[in-house]
Amino acid sequence: MSTGTRLVTAAFVVLALTVVLRAHEAEAPPQAPSPRPQAPTAQVNGEYLGSGACARCHDVEHTQWKNSLHIKMTKPVAEATIVGDFREGTKFADHDRSYTFGMKDGKPLVNVSFGGRQAEAFTVDYTLGAKRYQGYLTMLPEGGIYVLPVFWHIASKRWVDWKEITPIPDGAHDLRQLWNANCFNCHGTNIVQGYDLNEKKYRSTWTEMGIGCEACHGPGRQHVAVMEAWEKDPASKPQYDSSSKNRQLSDILKIFSTRSSEPRRIYDTCAYCHGNKNNIFVGFKGGDSFADYALPFLISEPIPENDLQGEFWPDGRPNRFNRPQALTLSGCFKAGAVTCTSCHVAHGSRNEHSLKVNIYQGRNGDALCTQCHSEPRAGSGEPGSGILKPSGPQALKPSFTGPGLEAHTFHRADSAGSRCISCHMSDVNWRLLIRRRDHTFQAPVPENTAQFGIPNA
């Protein structure tokens, strides 16, 4: 057995034991509720200072970030915009779980009944997410932050049970997902789980509940100290290349500089939270190596009985929201020519999906691709090459503009079929009741659709 396999096996065993123990606890006779602990507050500790420390020098980026979805990932209920329907007496039931919603002491309230058993009341202390769904978290007596098993679907404005969006077993079980046990690697900044083995309680702390500056750039104390020292004594500031070409800029500035780092380091920083993975170790910081902390999902792993969709299409492409792993299959990534920030704006943008351009704005949306690809790649035209070769004495040379565009796409130039994303980014990622575009950028392969049902353009 390889080291990687042993690590995955060990992690699975720990998770399985946790689920079994939690399910056993749910079946135990009800006990008198313990007093609710005081909710932890944000702490500036160690090497982390909080995003406020960045605003003075990086005001434009800080303003962009404050308006982005990153900061809305997890919010105290007093600071959040509640979008779910918490009108008194609102009811919803599905998968043998029933919910009644309301308000208590100015906070949203959820009463949950499992399999017709007596309902348990939970006050909402935090919100989770703000784009596709909004989830609701409650502080349990032992300090665990429980992700309630019901979510508000923002687009359709309705409640959904978590079975609809999470591969969990069927039945009226009371399996509980804890934010500070299952989500703490990514849904906040500098979250310390703080589980006390002796008292069996969580004493979690964090610098910010949302995705702050330091979640991506790493802890900022050393960087701030360097900047303040140079500000007080300008003569101490060394001469250095501040352009994006300087791969040593992160070391000089004592913080992870995404604009000047290697594409792979940028990818690792984004992929750690935006892709599916098996967490092995905690403590990941911006600029660290993904492989030092987590293992990617593998197509060779068995498909769970309660999750028949699996993680991959038969051709090896991820079929869920594992877009970072899909990107690694692209020729652009393998050549070291592309990373997440080649197309996306981490601080947020007005465009959908935080993209540099509006991909729905006709041919202008193809600028994400044509910023690197000036003309179609020449091909042999042989079957299986994925590239057709023009034939005939009057054949136009394929191009991305003008009459040659139709020679490349075989569709009218003003049609959706001539858009880059229509062919090279089909809707192959299915999860959370929505679809997302392929990030392998592969051309359509109709044979795979015919034989395996894999979607294409």
C-alpha cells in the first residue's frame, strides 16, 4: 500500500468513526440542554492581522474585496443579509426531515424534526454562502458550529434539504456537519479548530469569518513590519524589481504576491479551496504547495453506494465542481501558460464568476481566450486529432476573426456556435442543482457522448 493510499485510508476511517459516533449520539435519549456558550469573536493573533491592516496601502483592492463574495462566505448573523424565508410558521419537509421557521429574540429560528421525532430548536448564529445557496449555522453547547441540514436556494427562492446538494445516506438520520470540524480549512481566515480532548469541547478561534486578504496572501504581520520600517527609514528600502516578472517578490515583501508568483503556486492557492480534495493536514497558507496538505480525488477510487454520480466522467474529466483538477488536464496548464488568475479576478469583479470580461457579451467574451490564442492551432485533420484541416483550393484559413472564423468553428460567425466557450467549455460539471463549464478546454468528442453519455457542445 502506497503512502498516499494509507493516508486516504486513515482519513476515511477517522471520518467513518466520527459519523458512526455522531449517529449513535443522535439515537441516545434526550438530555437537558446545556447552556449555549458565548460565540467566539474575531481575534488578531500570531502572524495574522486581519484585512483592515491592508486597507491603508491597498485601498482599491480592499474596496473590491469588500464587495466580493469571498467576504460573504461566513458571516455573523448580525452582519449578514438573511435571504431565507423565516416568516413565522413557514414549513418545509423532505427526505423524512421537517422544518418550521420563525424568529426568536431577533434571530432566525429553525425547528428540525427527524423522522417525526420531537422537534429540536436551533437559533441561527451565522450564515454560510451568498451566491447559489445560503446556509445557516448554530452554536452547539459543546462549541461545535452546526451546519443546519436545510439551505435556501437563492435562484428559485425555496428551501432545499441538504440531501439534494450533498451525497449523504438516505433516511431520517441526524448526521451533523460541523463548520469548525468539516469546513474550517476554507470557509474563514486563520481558523483554529481548538478542540479540547479532555473537556470534549471546541474552543475555536479565527481572524475573520469570511475569506480575508490573508486567506490568499498568507499572514501579514511580517509584511506590515517591513513596510512600516521602509516608511520610517526610506534609505533602508532596497532596490528591487517590482514588476510581475520578479519571482522573488514574495520573499522580498514577506507576503505571497500572486501577481508575480509562478502559475503553479497561484493555482495551488486557489485550488486548495475551490476544488474537491481529501484533507490530510491543516495549516495551509497562500503560496503553500497543495500536495503538502491534501490529496486530489482519483478516478481509481471506489464509487460510494450513496453517491453513484462519482467524481469523474469515463474519459477522466471531473463531473462536479472540481474545476481546478480539470484545469490540470488542459494543455495550457501543462505548458505552464495559464492559472486561475489568467481569467478570474480574485478580489472580485462586476462580471459573472469574477471574470475579467463579461463572457456573455457576444464575441467580446472570447477575449479571455484570445488574450493568449491569436489564431487556431494548425492540425493534421486526422481522425482523433480534434482539429480539422481546411480542404479544397478555395478553403479559407481558419482564424478567430473575419471570414476565417466560420472555417474554424463551422458555425455562423454571429452565432453561439462560434463562441470559444460553446465548444471548449461545455456544461460537464453537475452539482448543487446547477451546471458549470468544463475547465479542461477540450474540443467536443461526439464518440464519447454516443458511448458514455458525456455532454459536449
